[in-house]
Amino acid sequence: MSNTPPTSPNGKDRSKKGLPGPARWYWFYILLLALILLPYLFGKGLGAKQLNWQEFEQSILPKHAVERIVVVNGQTAQVYIKPSFVNDPYFREVLKPRFGSGIRPGPHYELAIGTIDLFERKMADAQRNTADKEKIPITYETTRNWGIAIFEWILPLVIMLVLWRFLLGRMGTGDIGGGSSIFNFGKSTATLHEKEDKSTVTFDDVAGLEEAKTEVKEVVDFLKDPARYTRLGAKIPKGVIIVGPPGTGKTLLVKAVAGEAQVPFFSISGSEFVEMFVGVGASRVRDLFRRAKEKAPCIVFIDEIDAVGRSRGRNAFYTGANDERESTLNQLLTEMDGFSTNSGVIVLAATNRADMLDPALLRPGRFDRHIYLELPSQLERKAIFKVHMRPLVMAGDVDVDFLAAQTPGFSGADIANICNEAALIAARRKKDKIERVDFMDAIDRIIAGLERKSKILSPTEKTIIAYHEAGHAVTSWYLPHVDPLSKVSIIPRGKALGAAWYLPEERQLRTELELTEKLSATLGGRAAEQLVFGEVTSGALDDLEKVTKEAYKMVAYLGFNEKIGQVSFYDSTGTYESSLQKAYSEATGRLIDEEVRKLVDKAYQAALELLTEHRPQLEALAQFLLKKEVVYQEDLVGLLGKRPVAEAQVIEGPQSH
Ligand code: ADP
């Protein structure tokens, strides 16, 4: 804490003035209250006695004591009594003043009248026998109650003043992280991470990603010591784009850059630029870069840049082009061109769809460095596990190598999640240390969702599920090119009623045979139902979806079909993604559909045949599942026999891809 004198919200020092701020406001409130109450304290109507018509007609009128009547606002009749009646015992009370001597000024009585009409009629009736001369004069007056009037005027004024002060206050403080007040919706909503709360992430916290780290280290070096580069005339990249699937550590890498370089960093998500109002995005971009330049050297991090940087003109077919996004993108391009290369602002952007980005954004001088992040390999996963296990209290039996082997296809974020989940599970089990079994359960939970043992299934349903899962297991067991099976369970998890776990090998390439066998294994569940029960259930929805997608991929994208030939309709640029147009003719479309159907049918037949052949094993496994609910790899060997080994597929090398 610093010991500078306290300042008011809008920055002015109050101690210079005689009165401290709040005291001045008290005076204002007291004055206001006095103004409002004044008319009530000294007002005209004060002290008049309230009457009703009967009293007035019977006790006052007959005495001929009324001097005049004033009807105020058509509601109240104010009665003035002649001063000469001051000694009359009846009127003394109202005519004598409370203090001093003389006559008290009227009105002396007040009575509520219904309507003016009614009152006049009653008066006329009451004075029927009175001579015209002596009739009581009635006048009409419209007055305002000043108390209420002032209130009516002052209150809105006060409300406005208070509101104004509030908004001004917001404007004063709304400079950073604003965007919420009506005055600064054009301002950038980027959050500034200043030195004080600067990123504490370092490269040590980023496991694996060695190539990416080498690339960004240069950015760190430049931010730390720009002279070393500029002296040699080198130009530093203005923008670095980090591309990779979600959870692979893009944000983490940027945080590490900021943490290592010890510079402030602005972070904003691409979607925050695009708002409902046209022009807001562009002005936010301008504002962001203005602020960044003030803070240079610094890092601007734009997450999900595809929200603004998507190829222009795409989807023009039915959206009529998204003007707002385009103008935002144009502004971004202009800004990136606008600041000189060595101004000390480096823009880092992250996306998982680099193919969607506008080529203009990627050209030299803008985001000219591209860093590709992949899902981590087994070694990298091991390193990531180690990073996230650092703060955990671990038991000795946890084998990091084993965990890394069990988690193919997991991203860094998944692994971070597993570690946390394992800790939670261990805590729930009231353990002192996190054990291997907690990690295993955490992995299962993340792959397949939480076990829901409470889900009610009828015995028939359970049997069907057992045969369905056994069908997957048996087909994949006897098809040599399918990934090895590690576990089968019929405990409902998440939405699934049962599940089979595979250990995919880490390879980038898959052969046609492997993919076809995988189709059969996926259809094995339904085939088992067909074989055993003679009818099929809705339980295969998920399998069928997978099979359909995979089969279309094989036929239309991978060139695995003879009739379609070596053509691929895969569209990495996404041009056709959302248009109604197709990249192929209708005849080809029909052929693709036909071939997909043939392929799937063949795979299904293969599954049926395999299961017929191994019917005893299918029965044995299903019964085992019904008894134990879970089957592990060790038991599978006992039940199904040794798994046939795939003959090495001959791929003559060397080949380049
Ligand atoms: P994204 O690529 O979607 O931006 P993040 O950078 O936000 O992913 O990663 C999410 C979390 O995953 C990180 O906070 C971190 O805990 C974990 N993580 C991802 N990759 C790694 C890695 N290489 N090393 C350590 N942790 C990682």
C-alpha cells in the first residue's frame, strides 16, 4: 500500500477545499429538506379547522359569520370568518391567534367539497332565504402546493445529477477493461495484464512443445533486448499466429512469453470485437492498438482470431457478407501495417482453424510466423503429467509412463483435467495421497463420463447391452488391425449405456484395411444384437453415426474407393462448408452414396460372419459382463483366447508424404 493522500473518484484532491467532500453534500441535503418542508411549516392552510358540510351548514351558516369562501383547486372550500366575531365563544378558538393579539388571518375553516357543482347547489339551497346582498361571496382559486411542486421539480433534477455523477465516475474509471458503460462501447475490451499482476507462467510450466518454444523465445528476446536485433537491421515479426487443436496450450504459451519477457500483455478474444453495432469492432481494434502502443514494449494476444479473421467474402451467399466482421478485419490489417516493425508491439494470435483465415492476414508483415501445435505425443504427455503433478500429493504407485501410454489423443488441457480430477476423487475417498487407481478412474471419467450406477435398466436391457458390448469386443479382438481393446464395461456412463476402451496406436497414417476393420468393429455391437436376438435396438445410434462419417470420409475424401477414384472432395479452405453448392456433380453424389452404402454393408456382413464363427466366445463374454459388469484385458485373453497378430503390412519404403 502506498501512503499517498486519498483522492476522490474523479481524481480531484478534496483536501484543498475548506470542507471535506461529504460534509458539503450534507449541507445540500439539509437545504433541500428545508425547501421541501417550508411550505408545510408556514403554509397558508396551516391551522384551519377541518369541517364537514353538516357542521358548516348547521353551526356556522346560520350565524351569518362567514365573510367569504374561497374554493381552492375545486376541492377544498376555505372559509373566512368575519373579524367581528372574535368574541363569539364559538369562533374565538379559530380567530384568536396562538401568540400575541389581533385577529388570526384566514382561512379559519376548511371543508372538502365533492364537486364545485354540488357545492354550489348546496350553498344555493342553504342560502335560499338570504337576501342576495348578504349571500356569501365565493371565489375560486387555483394554487399549487409548493412543497409538492418543488418536489416535482427538484427530484428529477437530483436523480439526474446523481446519475450524471455516477456515469462520469464510470467514465473516469472505465478506461481499462471498460466496454460495459454506454460511453465506451467503442473502446477495446482487452484486459491489460500489467507488471503488477503480470503473468507468472514461465516456459517451465509449458511441457513439450519444444519447437514452438524455440520460436517464441525469439519474441521474448526481442521484447527484452530489442537493440540486439535492430542493431543488425533485423526486422522482428509483428505477428505470430499459433494454430492448434483446443487445449494444446496456445494460451499457455502466450502467457509464458509474457511471463518470461516481463512485459504487460493485453488479451482479448476475437469474438469481443464483433458486436451488434456496425463500426464498433473497427473502433475497438483502433483503441486496442492505441493502448498497446502507449504501453510498448508489450504483447497483444488475440484469442480465437478466426472470429474476425475468417476469409472475407465467405458465406456471402446467404448472409450478404458480414460487413461488420469485414470492417473489423480491415481495421486489424491496417493497424498491423500501420505500426512500424520495431515499435515494440508484438501481436500473438491463437486459432484452431488456420485454414479459415483470410490470406491477407497471414502474409509477410502481418502474422508472418506460424506456429503449429499438435496433440502431444506420448513423451510430451509424460512431461505434461509431470508439470501438473508438481503440486499434487502423490502416492508411490503412480507410474507416469503408464498414464502417458493410457491417454493417446489427450490434449494438455485434458491431462491437466485428469490430474485435478484424480485429486478430487482421492479427496472424496478420504485418502492422504493420490493413487494410481484414482488416476485410472479420472481417465475413465474423462473419456466416457461419470459412472451412473443408479441408472435403472431392466434385466432385458442389461442383457442386450452386454451382448452389444461383447459384440464390439469380439469383433475387434479377432480383427487384427483394430486397435487393441483394453476394457469393456456395461456400467452406464454419461449418456452411453456401455463402453469399450481401445488403446489407439500413435500413428498418423492408417491403411484402408485398418479403417475397414474399424468399421466392422464399430458395427459389431449391432451385429451381435441381430445375431442373438433376431432384432436390433436403438442402442447403436452412436455407432452408426461414427460409421457413416467414417465411410463418407473413406469414399469421398481419402480416395479409398475404386469407382470414385483418386479424387478427394475434402475442402480444407472451407469454401463449400456452408454453401449449398457441392464440389461434385449429382451423379458423383449418387455414386458416393451408393459406394458408402456398399462399404458399410460389407463391413456389417463381415462383423456378422465373425460373430457367427465365434458365437461361443460371444456368449461367454456377454455372460461374464452380466456377472462382473467390467472386463479387463487380462480376462479377455482367458475368455477369447490369444489375439491374432496382424501380419506386418508391407509398405515398401522409403516413401515421402
Ligand atoms: P488452448 O490451446 O485452447 O488455448 P490452453 O493454453 O488454454 O489451451 O490450455 C489449457 C490448459 O491446459 C492450460 O492452462 C494448461 O494447464 C494445460 N496445458 C495445455 N498444454 C500444456 C502443456 N504443453 N504443458 C502444460 N500444460 C498444458
